[in-house]
Amino acid sequence: DAGVIQSPRHEVTEMGQEVTLRCKPISGHDYLFWYRQTMMRGLELLIYFNNNVPIDDSGMPEDRFSAKMPNASFSTLKIQPSEPRDSAVYFCASSRQGDTGELFFGEGSRLTVL
Amino acid sequence: SQKIEQNSEALNIQEGKTATLTCNYTNYSPAYLQWYRQDPGRGPVFLLLIRENEKEKRKERLKVTFDTTLKQSLFHITASQPADSATYLCALDDNRGATNKLIFGTGTLLAVQP
């Protein structure tokens, strides 16, 4: 398997623009997680899905953030409108239910909002 | 909610020495605790998992201990090499193993000098 695939790897946008980050989890994994990483706050869990259903979105900072998982092989994280404080690296990770929770991370999407 | 503390200061050691990193948590004991390695510009990679009923786990030059009384895990790298230089993240389950949800510490940067 190719692992968790994220796109784009880098995104530079202007404040107020819509940003869409994409993730393809490992085939057969039941859980999908979106994390955000900054120097100040480390890795923060934004939202996670189990079998395509959002389970816990308490980490989503504001209504400007939304995430979807229309099928088992694709998820999006959208920020609309974006703000400079959203600048961070966004990671997608997946894991298999019943395992010990080992997460497989993508390489991340580095977002810069000017 | 659970809080994880890792030493935010970088750890500098000489090649060949043993590196010891600390992870402390504040609330209930997790069902398991994990350690990840993260290289610059990459996603975290799983290294080791230790369950609450295990005192110690080893994998090649890596050793993890788990003390639920102290609410602490120690991560050791013996015979350290410059290639071990990276940020090491501690993570634990947030729901006593009921879900695969993990929360992470901010990580400790390890620098092994040749």
C-alpha cells in the first residue's frame, strides 16, 4: 500500500480564500484523523471519523473549519474563509479498528495564509 | 481532559550514549501509550506501544517503560547514533482504549552529536 496520501503538500493563499485539503487513507483502515501541528501547540486533533462517520469534532477550532468523508477512501478538510492564524501543517492519519491504535500519518499539508 | 508533558528543551547527547526522554500525563492512566518519531518535514512514524499492564517494552535499541503510579513513560535509545536525531512524540489514548483516538505531547527534539 502507498500509505496515507495527502494533497497538496504546500499551499499558500491569501486571507479570506477557501482552502481544501485532501486525504486518502490506507485501504482497509476504519479510522481517519485530521491533526494540525504548530510550534506552539504541537499536534492537535481536529476531528476523527470511524467508518466514514464523524465521531468527535470537538477539536475543530471554529465554524470556518469543516471536514467530510464521503467514502472510505477520501476525506477533505475545508477552511472558509482562511485566516493567517490557520497557518500550520495539517496531517491526516488512519488506523484500523481493533488494533492498538497505531496511527499511520501522511506527509502533511503545509498551509500558509498571508 | 488528559494532558501530556514532554520536555520542550532539546536533548543533546554524544554518539554512543543512551538517550532518555520523558513523557508525563496528568489524569487517568491510559490503556496504552505510544511513541512516535518525526523527522523535519515528515509525518510522525510509529515506534513502540506499551500497555498499562506492561512495565517495559523493547525493540532493538529502543526501550520504553510505563509507570502508572508516577504517571510517566520513559523512552530510551541505547548506543545512540546521529541518525537517531529527530523529534520524539509521546501519545496516549484518550478513552481508555474504547476508540483509536490519540492525543499527543509536543515532542522532544533529540540531537545526537558525532
